Amino acid sequence: MLWEEGSEGAACLTGPASRERNSASDREHAMTKKRPPLTTADGAPLGRQHALTAGPRGPLLMQDVQLLEQMQHFNRERVPERVVHAKGSGAYGTFTVTRDVTRYTKAAFLGKVGKTTETFLRFSTVAGERGAADAERDVRGFALKFYTEEGNWDMVGNNTPVFFVRDPHKFANFIHTQKRDPRTNLRDNDMQWDFWSQCPESLHQVTILFSDRGIPASLRHLHGFGSHTYSLINAKGERVWCKFHFKTKQGIKNLMDDEAAALIAQDRETHQRDLFGAIERREFPQWTFYIQVMTQAQADTFRWNPFDLTKVWPHAEYPLIEVGTLELNRNPENYHAEVELSAFSPSALVPGIGVSPDKMLQARLMSYADAHRYRIGNNYQQLPVNKPRCPVHHYQRDGAMATAEGYGGRTNYWPNTREGAPAPDDRYNDPVWDLGHAVVDRYDSTVDHDDYTQAGNLYRLFDDAHRDRLTTRIAGALGDARAEIQELQTRHFYRADPDYGQRVAKKLGLALKDLGK
């Protein structure tokens, strides 16, 4: 093999056997001109992208960390798909308040006509897996995230105002009937109808599903509903019950069975294609946000359980009240990072919007957030699509993918007396629920409890030498704490037994007056 100096002094291969390699190198050089350098995930710039081998026909080398990293990451590219709502489409948008609803809610993002809030909306099929066709007969998920200045509010609903069951114990069993038979691995009509025939509360939703509205023509042409009953709380602490409605401004459009079958035969992604394309063409879809409101007095006399997920509130009795307009106007840049990793939970609430005694809602408050921690990770709220746009202060720490952004090395426990540490604010207390037989509230577990007598009795069982050893050990450890903490804790010892507190105070060198206060 011959070598010669190129025009700029660089060594070049010459000879017939090397021309092809030089030509390939030239092509790669041309491809990378005026482009940022390729790097490893750790940021190191990379050169030529071919496997590192011992000779052109030789085996791979373990030192090819570029190849190893690529294969290792590729093996882990998929996160578990959602058990329900697996296939989805999403887009960002804005919500604009058009009517004053402050008489009902103190939610800051609803506090002024004209106020806008960034949003992210994910549509989905419910029963189908990620490979399901968009035009199948199924309920559609309508999960909407509001990035408000008081935290994220997730309105996690469907395109129907009711659901199949009202008892959360039936939910997982119902979903099993919509999936695959454990023996045949096939969808099975006998399974779902067996379940529905045993659960007549499903009749309302089944009627909607098999009606002409069972197959939406597109995601732009369907309504969204919170379905559950929620609560609104105003600045005076007054609560009303409410339901959420998003009415499409594009009008309702649906497919007949033959139309859906023809579409599926040609394209399984019709809804995704339609939504993405419409936004790219700047044909931004819009929905009008309404609420229905019911007072507690009305709830007490309503002919159905107002917290029953299988029932609606008739509009003639509880008319729709306009709140604002939702517009979708920006497509995600990366489907996996922004749609697949988006996470919604009814437990994401903001001041002024709360829950109700709806049993299904109560169960979802736990199950949705738990599903995200399993599927994505314990810190799923730190991903950009899920991250609140306001400051976040809490005492949750660590776990996989924790960034420590926003809290660093700050205190990780409550209660505390540390300067600058976040603390509860009574302005955000929810009003109590009077259930008749009980009042639901956040009861202070330190009130009306005797925390001193038994500790004092134990102290008095010890002989004098034992008491001396006990208080010496305590003083040795407590002496490392701040002075105000030493004083506070010593007063607790005194309340258990005066001698207990006096011994500790003496060993700490505390000259406390009125120690028993």
C-alpha cells in the first residue's frame, strides 16, 4: 500500500485498492459539513460511523463503545405501553378564559377574562393496543393538561359523559374483557358481553358506544368530558359540585361501519394523520369549555346519585356555563418524548378545583399516578412534557432519573424549622365535607392527644442511675442541634416529667425559665 501527501499535507491512500475507501471518506466529509458533530450520550464527539473490527473481515472489538452504547440503548427504547389508552395522538395549545366564573372557583388560571394558559391534549383509544387502528369502534380518551401558575391541572376524561362501571372494584375486570382472551390471545365478544350482561350499569355507555357516535371521523370532531363529578371552591371557601364539558367547534362527525372498514384497509393512522396535518396547515381545532354546577342542596334532592359515573346531569336542569376556548396550535417535535411519555392523573389538581365522593374518581386518584411511576419512572413529573411551568417545592427525593433541579441539597423532611424550607399555607386549605355521619377534613393528629403521660411513666420506672444515663445520652445527641431546637425538645421532656426536663436542661447548659410552658 502506498502513501502520499495530499494538497494540504494530509496523508491519503493511493492505489486501486484504496480509491473506494477515499471516495467513501469524501462522501462522509461532505455530509457533515456545516452540521453539529455527532456525539456519544456523554457528549464526546464521534468520528466515522462504522463498526470497529480487527481487519476488514475480522471480528468486532469490545472497545467499540459507540456501537455498544447504540445497541444497549436500542434494547431499551420502548417503555411499557399503557394498559389502557395505549395508542394516542397529542398536541399543544392554549386555553383562553371567555367568561367570569370566579363566583364558583378561585383557580388562578380562570381568574380573569382574556387570561391564557398553555395546554397539552392527548387523545387515545381506550381498549386497543399501540398498534390498533384509529378508526375502530371504541371510546376515545381526552386527557388535557393545563400548565397553570399554581401547578398542573389534568382533566383526564373521555369523549363520552359516562362510563361502563361505577364501582372501582370492577374497573380492572372490565378492562380485561376489552383485551385478549388468556387462552386464545384473541379479542372475544363473549368476554365483554358476559361482563356487560352481569353489570346493567354499563347499559348507558354501551348504548353510546354502539350508536352512530361510536366511531369518530377524526379527533377534531369529537367532544371531551370530565365524566366524573368534581368540585369547585371559590375564594370564600364555598363549594359546588361540577361536571366539565369540551364541545368541539368543528362539529361532530362520525363514521359508519363500512366507511371505517374502508379507511382501516388503507390507513391505520387516520386520526393521527388528520390532527397532525390540520395543525401543520394552521387549521387549528378549537373546543368551548363549559361547566355544569350543582349545589349541595340540589345534590341532596337529585333523583340519581350525583356522583354516579354512569349518569349525566340533564342540561335542562343544570345548564352549560361557558368558561373559555381551547385551541390546539402546535405539534410535538418528538412523539415519544412528548406524547408517549406524557402522563395525566386526576390527582393533579390546583386550588379551586377538587374531587368529589365519586368512588371511581377516588380510585383513579391513586391508580393513574401509580401507573406512570411504574411505566415511566418515579420522577415522571420532571420530564419536560409533564413538568409544571411554575416553581415546585416539595420533600420528595431521589429515585431513578431524579435531577434535583429546584431543590438541590435543601432539607428533605417536614415538619422542620429550617430557614427557606417550604411550608404549608392555610390559605390553600379546602373547605370540609360534611357527610352527615362524619366530617371530612385534615385533622391535626397532635391535637387532643396525650403524648406525655406514658413517656413520663416509663421515665419514672427507671432508677436514678438509669435516669442519669438516659439524660446524658440525650444531651450528648441533642447538643448538636440548634439552640431553639434544644429548648423546644427539652420542654417536651419536662411535660413528661419535670425531673426529666430539668436534668436534660442542666446537661445542655440551658438556663430556661418557665420550663413547663
